[in-house]
Amino acid sequence: MSEHHKETFISKYIFSLDHKMIAKQFLLTGMFMALVGMLMSAIFRVQLANPGESSILYNLLPSHWINEVGALNPDKYLALVTMHGTILVFWVLTAGLSGTFANFLIPLQIGARDMASGFINMLSYWFFFIATVVLIWSIFVPSGPASGGWTIYPPLSALPQAIPGSGTGMTLWLVSITLFIVGSLLGGLNYIVTILNLRTKGMSMKRLPLTVWALFFTAILGVLSFPVLLSCGLLLLFDRSFGTSFYLSDIIINGEALHNIGGSPILFEHLFWFLGHPEVYIILLPALGITSEIIATNSRKPIFGYKAMVGSLLAIAFLSFIVWGHHMFMTGMNPFLGSVFTFTTLLIAIPSAIKVFNFLATLWKANIRFTPAMLFAIATVSTFITGGLTGLILGDSALDINVHDTYFVVGHFHIVMGLSAIYGMLAGVYHWFPKMYGRMMNKSLGYIHFWATFICAYGVFFPMHFLGLAGLPRRYYTNSAFPMFDGLSDINTIITFFALAGAAVQVIFLFNFFYSIFKGTKATQNPWDSTTLEWTTPVERIHGNWPGELPEVKRWAYDYSKPGYDNDFVPQTTPLMKGEEDH
């Protein structure tokens, strides 16, 4: 960059305009929130394994959350479940994943100096940060945080007198989500403009790495669907504070009829799930993009079916807008409409299958290097398959009725969206860590972290399908009131064991991450022998990415093991040989 003004600590690390630093801010905030969300799940899993008993973990909670016998209060159990869902879905998997990797990778992989607007980029992080502060604050208000489930269905969430968690905590939840949406929209618009306008010479859309394509579609999904959630939350705020009746009708509390008539909670569901289902893919697509990149690099093969991969991303993004009704089969929906949503839901399995088959075809007969990043990328494909198959059951209205709102649903979405996205995120951290911090993470600790996480995660979420098939409802404080579920308590104990073990294992990753930042082996410029542009930048990170001219792109992103070349990778900046065809 031409102007070399002296950077202060505040301008470099806090109000930074550099996309690489903002990516790290998103990553560290996301990691902190992941710890909070994971801790919450550990606490309510202990309650499910030992209903109504005390636990050492409860010492972490405010004292008024605990009853006289030292057990967790039922309304606070619901609050933990609600906050866990909110934090993981929005704060970790949406902002932590997209915010980190879109910020970090887009300029580096398209050959740009920075984002289209560094200032808007900084604002997107700070809106997200303030949203984080408000959300954490809501946990400590006297009446407790929001406790109507992460979907916050009215009338429970619309009437402050309904439950303690619908008071101040719920209002703060709505404020924090509003700030979060503003931050997401600013970031998303910035990513789209950057990809469309700032590609370096020769970087046509056909030469973009799949990571950038995935982040591009993710940003479009976010920009189209988040405003709907904003309007949905705004109407809820009106119902709560200004006496309107968008979602309320014929409500009686304590024998007193409220004045609200004419509204419908089903309207809320439609608006919420219109964001809620694209949201699943806002979380999933970046993970699939990262996986594509890592699998191609470590298979030492070109990615199989590049155009089909881009086409399937586009098809998934489009179809995700027309499937939201499968969350609502139990609302008394017209059976014809139910069959329409069943059809569109089953249709989305086709582009998803294309992605899976192309991943498998890339791995087939490949000379695979099993780095920790590669293991997590393969695990992403694994959970995407196993979790996706149960999605076919839930997408069919005739089958869904039997397992709706049971643990079957919890098992399904945690595997397909939660685990796939978390694995994709971890794969990305292990793979691009050398580029982020100029050092390598410890490989052996990476392997231990992978296998322990993989085993524990399946140990938690796979048995849930069986609990669901037995009819065990989700979000219940205890199942001891139902003798028919007595025989299932052992499974809950096993799930809790794996959940606590899986949470403890993450300490290995945290140690490896923070130790490697300061003490890790120094990284070379291109430690994975990768072809994409980010590995042509110097190890010392500079504002503007490349010291001299911007690189010129001569070929597509996946020339691995190409005949006629000495190395098994050909960087994108290498000119084509005479007679060589570009993809």
C-alpha cells in the first residue's frame, strides 16, 4: 500500500480495516461463544442424565437458577436449551464460520488487496460484537434469559407474563438478534461486491475456487433471508410492547381473556422458517466449500466435476427457499401443501447427492495425505451423508408426523448441520492456520483431537435417533413422569457421558491453537503444496496481501498431478504450456 501511516494497537487489533485481522476477530469471538454454548449443553445434559439431582457443573450458574435441593430449575433448563441453540446456530456457525472464512479467504483467493469496503467490514464485526455483549448480558438478568426454544414461538415469547424467560431476557434476545442481522447484512453485501468486482486479472468466475463460490452463494442467501427474520422479530416486538396482535388471538391467562384478536402464531412460523431453512445452508455451504478445497489439495487430484459442484451449490441455494414448510407439517397444514413441500424437500437431496458423489470420486484412488484438516474434511462428508439420510424421513410429511418434535429431529439436525459445519470450520482452521498466523499447528494433537471429537460426536447424536423413534419428546426437563420412557434413561446417560467427554476434548484443540500461535513451527509460504492464490502471498502478513503487483491468473484452481509438469501441483499463476487446455 502506498500510504505507510504508523498503526497503533487500537487501529491494528481492535478497529482494524484489514480483512485478515477482522477474520481473526470473528474466529476468536466465535470460539469464545462456542465454549459458552458447549458449556450450556454440558449442563443440561447432566440434568437429563440425573433428573432433579445436584451437580458440580451447576456451580457455574447464578445461584437463583438452582432450587433448594441443588437441582436445576425447570424454567432455567429451558433457558439453557434456548441460549445453546441461539448461540450455536447464529453466533458460532453463521458468524464464526462465514465471518472468519469469507473475510479471510475471499480477498486472498480472488487476488484482491482487501474487501470492497474495509470500513463496512469493520462495522459488520462490531455490530456482531455488540450483539454478543447484549446476548451474554441477557443471561444475567434477574428473570433469566429467553426460554421459549431458539425458535421463540409465540404466544410464549410474545407475552412477558407467560413465563419468567419471556420478560427482559426475551427483549434483549430480540435486540441482540437485530444487531446480529445488521452485522450479517453488512458483511454479506461486502462479500458479494468484492467477489463480483475485485477479482484480479485472469480470475474469471470459472476459475474461482469452490470455497469462494460457496461463500458467494452463502452471502446471497443471507442477504435475501435475514431481512425476513428481522421483520418477523420486529412484529414480535410490536406484539410484546405496543399491544398489536400480529401473532396473538383468543389468549386466556389466569382466567383473564386478553384483548388480542385476529393474529396467528402460524404467521410467525412461516416468517421464521423462511429464514430458518436457508439458514441451515448459510451454515452448511461454507463448510462444503472449505471441504472441496481441502479434499482436492490433500487428494493431489483435481476436484471431480467442478461445474457440477458449482451447479449443485446454486441448486441448493435456490431450493433452500422453497422447503420451509417441512418444519410445519404438524400445524394443520393443508395436505396438498404438505405434499408440495415434501416434493421440494426431497428434490434438494439431488444436488446434495451430487456433492457427495463428487467428493467420493475425488477421493477414489487418490494419493491421500491424511492431515488433521483432511480428516475433518472427510468427516464433514461423513456427517453430511448420515445426517442427510434421516432428513429424507423428516422431509416426508407422512413419516415426519411420527417423529416430529422428538429426539429424532435433534439427532438429525445436529449431525447434518451442526457437526458438518463444525467439522468444516475445524478443517478450515487447521488448513489455513499457517496463512493466518505464519506457524503450523501440532499434527499429533490434531489427530487426537479429531478421533476423540469424531467418536464422541457420533456417541452423542446417533443414539438420539433411537430415542426419537421410541417417541421421546425434545426440550423436556425430565421424562420421569412417563413410565413408558423409563427404559430409555440408560441411553440418556450414555449420551451425556459422550457429551461431557467431547466437550473436555476441545481443551486439546484450544491448547494446540493458542500454543501454536506463539510457539508453533514456523510455516513455509506454501506448506500444503496448494495451487490457489492465497499461498503466493509472503509468510509475513502485510496489509494489501501482495507486496508488489497483484498476481495474474492463468488457469483454474485445481491443477493437481497434471501430466507434463515436474511438481504434482501447478499454481494458478503458472502460464499454460503450448497445446495445454484450460478447464
